[in-house]
Amino acid sequence: MEINRVSPERVANEHYELIIIGSGFGSTFFLNEAVKHLSGRALVIEWGDHYPWATQVRERRNSDIPHASTYENLGDKPWNMTIALGGGMNCWFSQALRLHPKDFHMKTLYGVSNDWPVDYEALEPYYCQAETIMSISGDPAMASILPRSMPFPQPPHKGTTVDEMMKAIMPDRHFIVPTGRASVANDQRGVCCANATCYQCPVNAKFTAENGFPTLFAHPKVDVCVRSEVKSLDYQGDTITAAVFESNGRQYKVHGDMFVLGANAIQAPAILLRSDIVYGETALNLHEQIGADVEVYLDNLASMNGSTISTGLNYHFYDGDFRSERSASIVTFENRWPHGLRPEPDKWHHLLPLSIVSEDLPSLNNRVTVDPGSGQAVVHHAGPSEYGRKGLDYVIDNLDELLAGIPVESVHFRRWRATESHLQGTLRMGVNGDGSVIGHSLLHHQKRNLVVVGSASFPTCSPSNPSLTVAALSIRAAELLYGKGALA
Ligand SMILES: Cc1cc2nc3c(=O)[nH]c(=O)nc-3n(C[C@H](O)[C@H](O)[C@H](O)COP(=O)(O)OP(=O)(O)OC[C@H]3O[C@@H](n4cnc5c(N)ncnc54)[C@H](O)[C@@H]3O)c2cc1C
Ligand code: SF4
């Protein structure tokens, strides 16, 4: 991937029409839409370096900056991300789920958490656009619960024998997983061959910034300043005027008309705290899903024969009135063996690994602060809510409901997962005055030229993976701000 690399010295004290902080999902999908409408230039300021795919595979790492060195963690839970050009598009596993229509109305329907200021219908065309850019492969039958106005760009992966049985038993609850792991090769990507090291895909099958946006960072209107950490924003009244960043131990300042804050959900609030821009629940509500792994030994049934690492997605425990008391859960039917294969002769593949993922509740106690001495982001997280654990426990206790139609020899609980690698919620969207920080178009409530993109914007958790929604929200925000002339 070519990039228009510029040095910090060259951009220092310059003025850009658009300044984008970070280059992950939120930032890049925003830039890709915004650049069509710019008359001036855009600058991307990225903390990490450009770490090309080939280097990542060779060195077996996504970045030379260990992510845990970028914040201090006062809790037990790890928080994973990539600090490099492309952010989470480097390391993600490419599970590309839409949220469920009911996920957007948790307060109204179930009396818990928050409502989103957008709904599924408003986001649906943008989900389609994001899926097209990522060339998502998916199961057309999913439209029965997640309505869609366009077919998936790629056909679904081949499910396992168990998936075929489950689809016959639960045709409107069991689907082949939607994913950016290609089922069909294109100019940029190979076909997924299910070898299960997706954080560094050796055959370049999953969607990444490099294969999905091969020319964006070399666009004639885009400059990219890597190895530059944004520390704070300057403002006058309701207007952001400049970004202050550090590179190689030196501080620089660059001015702009419009600012997009797309650092991750730990760093973005830290930047606002260091800038003394605190409005609503800034830096509070850090959350993500909670999960557990279970293995099912199948009774004389060979499976593990799908065409990608996770093949089945089951919505049996996803939605219902129970969400007023316990969390929704999604169950992924795996085609990989995180706990090894079965040891018995001829039974290695008589196996069904399951990942159970449940939503958690955002809490004001789980938050980001900054160290007063060093200015580093500090994460405080006291653990999952009782609501979250109740839903997860319910699924584990009631798996026989789900597995009733397949031959089960035994079920084995394997582990609570420490993290789902989805940081969310520290600058949540909502209606001005309800504690939220940004509105439905991702514009900050108080600063008129500041857009916050990325999973920091999530007002609730949902059991579904976040990144497709991050991408869809960014495309919508850029279109509302530029394409429809809202800023004029
Ligand atoms: C191992 C792993 C697997 C995952 N798998 C999936 C999956 O299968 N499906 C899914 O939906 N999600 C997955 N995720 C989550 C996904 O990566 C995130 O949801 C997504 O990246 C969030 O987008 P974002 O724009 O908020 O942040 P990011 O994509 O993390 O982007 C933030 C960017 O900001 C940069 N940055 C941070 N601070 C600064 C600063 N101060 N100055 C300048 N730049 C800065 C970072 O380097 C990065 O480029 C996975 C995550 C991990 C770690
Ligand atoms: S399963 Fe293998 S081929 Fe498919 S995306 Fe993951 S690493 Fe790449």
C-alpha cells in the first residue's frame, strides 16, 4: 500500500481542511467517504507506523508498539487493540455482524442501559455500503432477522455438518457467519482456507486496510503523518483550532477546520481529558462483551469440515423480554480447535467448539482517567455486571435446549474468556442532555467541528461484534456532514 507520508516538521503549523486522528475502522471509513467531498486537504495523524501485511506475517506481530504499553491498566481485564496504520483492521478476525434491530432500543424496550439515537433502519443502507467495501461473505437467510436491502457481496462460507443440521432445525436462528474472510478470491484477496491465525492472515484472505483501501492513503488530497501521538486539542469557545501531537520526543501543532477523533475507546477520551473538553459522560462507560468457551463432544458425528474458522452463528438466546433482567447472548459454532482435537482414535473431529458471547451493561464506574504526572491513559474496570453474567450463566446452564437436535456425547466447560477485544462506550452517542457526549451524526454536542468515530461512540454493548457498525456509522456521519451539506 502506498501512502503519502509527511514528516511532523512538514505539517507543523500548517492548516488542513480535515484532520483525522487515528487510522482504524472509524477514521478510515470516514475518510474514504469524506475525501470525495473535500476541496482542500486532509491529514491523518497516526500514533503507530505503517506496518505492511508482509512484515506482519514475517514478524508475527501487527505493530512494533506493544498495545499494553499505551495505557496503564488498574483492572484485571486485558484490553486489546493494534497501534498502527489501519488500527483494528490489522488484527481483527473479520467477524462482520450487524447489530440486531432491538439492540438500538434497550432503554425503551427493556428498561436497561441506553437507547441509540439511530435505529437499524437508519443504519441499514450504510451497513450495505460497509459490507460492499469489505466484500463480506454471508448467508442470505439472515435477512429473516436482520432485514437487508442488498444481497451479501460474497456467497456464504461452507458450514460444518453440525451447521447443516442446525440450519434445518432452526432455519430462522442458525446462520452461516457473515465475515470479511473471503469465500471467493478477488484482485486483492485470497480465499480463506481456515488455518485460524486471522490476526495475521498468511494468505491475505480477510479484509484489512491494506487490501480494502489500497489507494486511499496515497490519495492526492491526503497526507499521512505516522509515528505521531496526538496528545490534546486546542479550542476557542465551541471550535477546535488545532491538534497537538508528539513525535520522536518533540511536540508539534497543526491547525484545521474539521477534526475527527478516531483514536480507540481508551485513547480518544484520554485526549479529551487532557484537552479539558469534558461534556456529558466523557471517559465513562468503558465496556465490552463477556464470553465463555464450551466444547461439545459429538456422538459418532464427524464435523469440523467448514471453510473458515468460525462457521455458525446462532441467535437462539439473543432476544426476548428476558433482556430486562439478563443479557442477550450469541453462540458461535467454531471450526477451529482452541482446546486441541479430541484425543481418541478416529474421533478427532467428532467435536463442536462453541463460543458464547453476552452483552454487558455500561457503568459509570468503569472508566478512563489520565495520570496527572505522565498524562498517560489509565483504565479502571471493576469487572462485568450481574446482568451480563446472568445471561452468560443462563446459556451455559441451558445448552441442551440449543443442542437438542444433534447427537451429543458430552459437554465440557472450558474457560471464561478474559476479553473479547472490543473496547467500547467511553464517548457515547445520544440526545444532548441525556449524559451522552456526541449526537446521532457523531458530532460532539459542545464542539461544533469535532466528530468522534469508532467504538467509543457505542451507547450499549450488544452481543454482536462492533466493527461493521463502526464502519457504517462513519460512512453515515461523513455523508451527513459533507454529502448532504449539513455543514454549509
Ligand atoms: C485480536 C482482535 C480481534 C478482533 N476481531 C474482531 C472481529 O472479528 N470483529 C469485529 O467486529 N471486531 C473485532 N475486533 C475489534 C475491532 O478491532 C475494533 O472494534 C475496531 O478496531 C474499533 O475501531 P476504532 O476505530 O474504534 O479503533 P481502532 O481500529 O483501534 O483505531 C484506532 C486508531 O487510532 C490510533 N491511535 C490511538 N491513539 C492515538 C493517538 N493518541 N494519536 C494518534 N493515533 C492514535 C491507533 O493506532 C489506531 O490506528 C478485534 C480486535 C482485536 C484486538
Ligand atoms: S482462517 Fe486462515 S485464511 Fe481464513 S482469514 Fe483466518 S488466517 Fe486467513
